[in-house]
Amino acid sequence: MVEIRKPISVGEAVHRVINFAKQGESELVPIYNAYHRYLAEDLVATHHVPPFDRSPYDGFAIRAEDSTLANIDNSVEFEVIEEIGAGAVAGKVVLPFQAVRIMTGAQMPKECNAVVMLELAKETERDGKKYISIKRAYKPGDNISFEGEDTQKGTVLVEKGTKINPGIQALLATFGYAEVKVAKKPKIGVFATGTELLDVADTLEPGKIRNSNSYMVCAQIERRGADASYLGMLPDDFEYCYDKVANALQEVDMLITTGGVSVGDYDYLPDIYERLGANVLFNKVAMRPGSVTTVAELNGKLLFGLSGNPSACYVGFELFTRPVIQTYLFNTKPHLQKVQAMLNANYPKPNPFTRFVRSRLDFTNGQLSVAPSGFDKSNAVSSLATANALMMLPGGTRGFEKGRQVDVLLLEVDEGSEWPWG
Amino acid sequence: MVEIRKPISVGEAVHRVINFAKQGESELVPIYNAYHRYLAEDLVATHHVPPFDRSPYDGFAIRAEDSTLANIDNSVEFEVIEEIGAGAVAGKVVLPFQAVRIMTGAQMPKECNAVVMLELAKETERDGKKYISIKRAYKPGDNISFEGEDTQKGTVLVEKGTKINPGIQALLATFGYAEVKVAKKPKIGVFATGTELLDVADTLEPGKIRNSNSYMVCAQIERRGADASYLGMLPDDFEYCYDKVANALQEVDMLITTGGVSVGDYDYLPDIYERLGANVLFNKVAMRPGSVTTVAELNGKLLFGLSGNPSACYVGFELFTRPVIQTYLFNTKPHLQKVQAMLNANYPKPNPFTRFVRSRLDFTNGQLSVAPSGFDKSNAVSSLATANALMMLPGGTRGFEKGRQVDVLLLEVDEGSEWPWG
């Protein structure tokens, strides 16, 4: 009467899912729409940086060899023959004991090899000509930013699959990427199931609760750089639901359902997978919350059957859907980033399965420490609001004591892990 | 000839700016557009969670007192009189030695006070009636999620000024916030100045570089939850620029310019501030990079004159513009989050001013460690791409040795500091 499901380890479950993860396609977008997208090709320096020898200061370009005799007791004078603003280039040949007024960032005249900072030059005028005098000697190369000293042409500066941050935007602009090749966002459909569910705008009724999972999962999808498409709530009608799911699969790159994957009489997702002819990768994982999480595959498309309870749903998404999305976006570290932290509270509850505890990670005195972010039952929703991490406590017969090191998965950090599952 | 500017400390400079920061307005958005906006009012629980006593498992609701005599040698039998799906409510009164089949999440019949998990009940049928028998006793409250045990009605769950994450989306939906009161995004105008600047689509020319700051700053603005409005490059024409700046100020909540704030002959922003009658809060900060950063105020609007070199521009934005945007969005911890970390490389360069070094923060073995993210000159752009933090090294006559603790400001983390400046 009750189907007996055999639980598999989290690592094994993730392994079965990631086997079906595939990289997506790329598209060109204007640079002003590129922020927060994922690079679909390496970002390569298209020229040296700086692209020419330039002055990092306002001052005067000179030939260093002319300054050899300058010292505190002996001024050396230079005639200022020209002025170069940023963006301009020298028009005259600089002869011995001549100087050129030069602005920050401007290209060095080719005869010059040192810059005297503005505040170290004494300026004078005589017979309609300008002069400076200096009281120290300069070596060739003093106060010059050399062509290519920051970056050599052809260097791979940022790898394909990296999320574009403000610094990467600066690089794209510097190297003339007016259009940027980024990963197409996968489209992910979301259905909610559950006869107890009201819509967010509905008044509460006896026995019912509002559908919160869909809004949460859509935000999780967006957080990971994909497009969420909320497809509504599925009613308690098998034929109708079957048609909805089958049709949705034609329109999306992946499909998420929340609820309906337990072994209860109203849980009809397993029957839908069967009718579709989908390959069920697993339907029981040795973890809490979310042990009923089910993932199936049909013609290369993944169907994520997440639990109906909010925390289990949240965890199931982060463990199984996240890495598939990130792989689609060319990220080669697609999983949640795993770090170690000191447990900052007793966690007395033992569990035979791996437990993922909604937690807050803090940085105090240079140390990572972590504690549960609130009431810890798998139906507790409030602890998700303040969680920035999931503690990962191995299964066993005892709880965990304050002060011990535990593994922690980071939720709000873009940078991932290659494989955090032992 | 050269204007002498008196540098002030970073803390003093931030203080002068934040004095003019003000909170913005709020607007209602549909919940499906609320992700990543900032709450403009506290998120309050509008009902208990759970809203009623409910079963956390599939099983049978019973009256615990009827199970007193059950043990491994003595089964006790209950007649199953009804079945309650999730979202349904009991229709019958449960009498002694009667049970109700109940699904996960369903409301408890009011006479029942314990739930027998499905797998611990032996089901039978006799004379068209259903029965279960159990072999252990239950206490009142066993396997029940009680009304309000997660959250009490009226509790403030998330404070105004918090950025909405997926967990907060779940809470908003749970409590019926079909429309969410969020902070309006401030509109921030961005002008680039610099006669050396080419547009991103232009071919490189001698002496010139492409404008990268505008794209970078626009991404920084978006990262902090505001609307960026790129207004173009200002040419080298004072009257024209004055008009452009004066007109832009009518259209935006804050204005950023990049470049033009040094003491060079082509730096005309100071003259524009003077003509506008703006109150210059400072024009020299004891920091590297970005010492020429200038901030002015006119009729309550802030004008950020950021440096023209990319790293200095980046740092100036994060120190001065970020907290003003975050304050506008009701965040009471508007500054970059400050943490301590172990310096993981020698940093031999001394500096009389506070130095902000583009860095990578890493979490190894539960410890925060930090190292420069690349070539460190203020015109180096490549190091910004991989930086997730700024090391903050105090001014002094010596460098810093590997292994010492240093202050670090986090760039990619939403959570801020109330006041990181000593």
C-alpha cells in the first residue's frame, strides 16, 4: 500500500542530475545590457593596457638625460615647447633641454622618457616663452605608465562562464566589446501543486494556506541568472495536470513542480512521470528537509519535482536545479560554494540523514562562524528570510556541539564550487 | 598656479556626504516584480504560521488518550471514519477509537491531538469499513505542527530597508502581500568627461582610450539597486558642459561625473560647481586611489565628481555614492560591510594616505584571508574584474607583511555596515 523508496546519498543524487546538465546557447547583447549576464566566450584583451606609454600625473615630459646635473643646489632649466592634453599627441620634436606640458593619461612624446610632477617644477616666463626649472635628477622611466604594463594584448582576462560584474563591464568597454556574447538564459517553468493552496491575493480559509513556493522558486531562478515562467497552480485532476505538464515541457528548458511528490494518495507527480515515459533519476534522497525530492528526465529535459514544504523546496532547488542552470550558463563551478565555519550554537537534533539547516554565516574577527537562522522545522518559512547559508550536517546518531567545524554552503554568493560533495 | 587642496580623512569625507543623504519614496509593485527591491515597510505576519494545528506527515489523526494501552504486544484498533486531504477540513466528529486519514499539511480534526505516521499504522478492511491498528501509545501533541509555532501573528519578520531575497518572497506570499511596498529606485545620471575618451564602439586612436568608467559605474549603480541613466560624454566646452550638467540636475536624484576633477588645466568640474553655486563638501581625500574625488551639493542633490581613472572611480563610488543610494532605499546599514582578514601576501608599498587595494577575499579552513587581486596601480583595470573586496590599509611609512590582520570591505555582499569608519 505504501511504496517503499530507497534513499540515495545527496552526492549520488546530484551526480545523477548533473549527468543530464548541458551547456546552453549564446547571444549578443549591447554592452549596456550585459551587466549580470554570463560570458559566453573568454574576455580577451584586444590591445595592450595602457595602449601607449603615458603619464600617470599632470606634469612635464622631459628627456631624463638632460636632468643628470639637477640637485638641490643646482637647478636645471627646460623650455616648455608644447602642451599635450589627455587624448592629444605631441606635434613637435623635443630637443635637449626642452619639455612638454603633459596631462594625466596623455601619451608621452616619443623623445621623452620621464615625467616631472607639476608640483615639483618651478614655472617661469621670459620673452614670451615658458620655462620650468627642476632640482632633482630623473632616471629613464620615472613616472611613466608603460604600454602593456597592466595587460598584454591577447591575454584572457576573464573566463567564459563568469558572471559579469562592474569591473568586467569596464574591461568589456576598454576592449571595445560594444556587443557582448553572453549565455542565453534558460527558461524554467514553475507549477505549484497542492489542493490546500490559495493564491497570494486570496483571503485565508480554514485548512488552506497561500502558495508561497512559486514566488520563492521564481526568485531563486532569477538569482541564478535564468528566466522564471510561473505557469500557475495545478488542480486536483490527473488528466488536466498531465496535459498541462506535457504541454509546458514543449515550451521550457526545464520544469519545476512544487508538491505532489510524496507517497500520499494525492501525490500524482509520480504517475505523470510514468505516463510521460520520463526516466526517474531518483525519488528519495537521504537528506532533511526534502527527502521526497524527485528528479526525472525526458528527451534531455529535466523535471524537478520539489517538495511542497517551503524549506524542503528551497533546499531541493539549491542542490539540484542551481547547478543545472549554472552549467547551462557555461559556469564550470556550478554548485553552491562550500566553506568551513565554526558552529556557533548547539545543534542537539540527531538525524540519520544529511541535514541542511537554514543558517546565518558571520565574519567576526576574521573567522567564519555559523548558527541556525531561526526555528528549524521543515515547514518553517521565516528562517529562510534571514538565511545566507545552509549548514550541512552529516547524518548520525548524535547532535553537534557549539565550537566544532562544520561544512556550510553559501546561498547569496555567485561564485560556486566545482564539486562540494565528497 | 597650482591650487593647493587640503586632504581630509575618508571618515570625515563620508560623514560630510552622508549628512546630505535622505530616504526616498515608496511605491507598490506586484509581488512577482518585488524580488531584489528594498522593503519600504516592515514585513509583518498577518496571521499565525501555521495558521491552524496541522499534520506534518501523511497518517492518521487520533485522540492520544485512546492509544494508552497500545504497545508491542497489544495492538489497539481504530475505525477510520474519514479522509482529509490537504486543504480540506474534517466533516465528522471523531469519537473514541475512531481515526481520520490525514494528509501532510492538512488541518487536524478538532477532537484529535496526535498523528500516527502512515508507515506505523497497519491498515485493514472489514464489512466495508476501514480500520488501523497501532502498537505504541501516543501523547497529546505527538506529530502535530501547532498553530503559531513557527510565527505569531503581528511579528515583524523582516525590517524596512531589507533587500528582498527568495525567502522574503516566500514570506510576502504567505502573508498575502499581492502588492509589495518597496523603495522607489533613485535615478542617477552619469556623465563621462575626458578629451582622451573614445566610445566603446570606436576604433582605438593614438593617445586615446575608450570610455570604460561609464559602463562600470552604471553597473555599480544597478548592483546597489538604483536606476542608472547614462547621459553621454561631455566635450571640452565649458558653456556646453555647464548647460548639460545644470539641465541633468533637474532630471535625476543624484549626478555622477567621471574625470575632470583634478587640478589640471582641462579639469573644469570645479568651475561648473562654482557657477552652479553648489556647496563643495570636499575636493581632496587622504586616500589612494581617488584622492581628487570631489562631492558637491546643490539644493539637497548630491553631485559626485569621481576620478577619471577606473580604479579611483570605482572606489569613490563605493565609498561615497553607495551609502547615499542605500540610505535612499531605507537601508540603515548603508556602507560597505567591513570585516577582518589575514593578509595573504606581502604588501610592501607604504603610503601616507589610507590605501584601498582591489583584492580577493577567500574562505579557507574557516578563516578569512585576502590578497591583492592583480596589478596594483590606480589606472589598472584588470584587477577590478576579479576583485570581490577592497583591503583598507591605513596610511603610514611602512608596508604590510603577510600574516597580519587587515580591514577589508566587501563589494559583492548586499549586507552593509552601519559605520565602518572608526
